[in-house]
Amino acid sequence: MYGLDKDPSYVKQNIELRRQLVKEIDQINETDWIGESAFVVMNTHKHREALKILEQIHKPTIRNQIYAKSWGDKETFWLSIVLSGKKPFFSSFGMQIVGIRVVYRQLPKKGILSLPWDKTPTRVRSPTTQAPTQRPMEICQRENVLVQYMSTGEWKGKEILYINGEGIERMLFAKPDGIRSLRAQYTYFSLPNVTVGHQFGFCRPLPQCQPFRDKRFDVIVHSLNRRVHLFRSLSNSTN
């Protein structure tokens, strides 16, 4: 980032500045939901330096190292802003989820609860002394589908800005039975919790969620699904 001709004290000062910028990001050490790159807005005139850095860190040798230690492009956008000496802005609500109500099962090892779709011991939830019937009902994310809310203006925390995830992409290419099967995994969505802010993990308490019955979503998905040949044509033309 700095050439050999730069004064060492100047380099040290700028490194400390960037470290301080990272520390100032709310809940940077308490959450895994700090950044999600489905929707990124950047003023290209004010952040020319960040765009140059973004291009540099996506060169194969550097990119592979960063992606091996992070969430990939979910991190590189905001990291490029920090490396340019500016502070990035994140939604104050963090990411929320779209999923289903879960019923925990009791595993052979006493005191261990697991989600119904867990298949290996490595995915077992944290030990607890509660029986499955005593655990608060939760909504857990399915097929990596996320929801983000408006973070500014009169609709702040009230209106959904976007929904994104692997499961939605699968719906676009699925047959009718597949669409219904996938849609059955998205029966609830979580609301932003202004007290908690960013949250860790893939589940939310039932009282923080509402049924997901948005007809606009279903109409758009079915409409795009009927035009799936356009997606395939576009994909083939770019390969």
C-alpha cells in the first residue's frame, strides 16, 4: 500500500488510523452479521482510492489469502474503505433472517439439543440442561436467505430493503414442485431489534418474528421463474 520512499512515521500513523477506524465500527467483535454485500452503495467520486484498493486486493494472490480468512467479498468492500482511511457505514439493524419455526430434538448424549436438519455431531448446538420442550421457540434461517431493512428515512426499521440468498436463486430455476418445497422453508421473517442491533447466529426468538406472507414476493418469484430461459441465455453468452 505504501512505497519504500514513504517516511516510516507516516506509514505507522496511517496504520494506527485504520486500526482505530475498525475499532469504531459498532459491535465489530460481537457479531458475524456486520457486513453483507448483496447491496453496496459507494460514492465513486469520494472513494476513488477505495476502488483502487478493492481492485488490488482482488488480484488472485491477495484475494485467495483474504478469502481464506474471511467471508470473501462480504468483507472486501468495507475493508477497502477502511484501508483508504475512511469509516464505512453499516445498517444499524444488522442482517435478519427468513426461515421456519424449529422443534429441537434430543440427541443420545444427555443435555444436547440439535436442529432437525443437523446430520453430523459437528453441527450440534451448544450443551444445555434444558429439555427440548423447555427451550424457547425459535425461527431459524433456511437456505441462507437474509433480509435487510431500511436504515434511514421515515421507513427506517419498518420497510424491507431487500431479501437475498441462495434459496431464492434456487427458486428461480426450480420446477413448480420445487418452488413450493422451497417456499415452505420461508414461513417467518425476523424483525429488526433496535435494542440488540446486530445479532449473532442463524436463529431468532419467535416473538421477534412474523409470518412471511408477502404476495409480492411470490408473484415476482413466479414471474422470474417463467423467464428462466433468459437467465440461462445471459449466462451462456457471458461464458
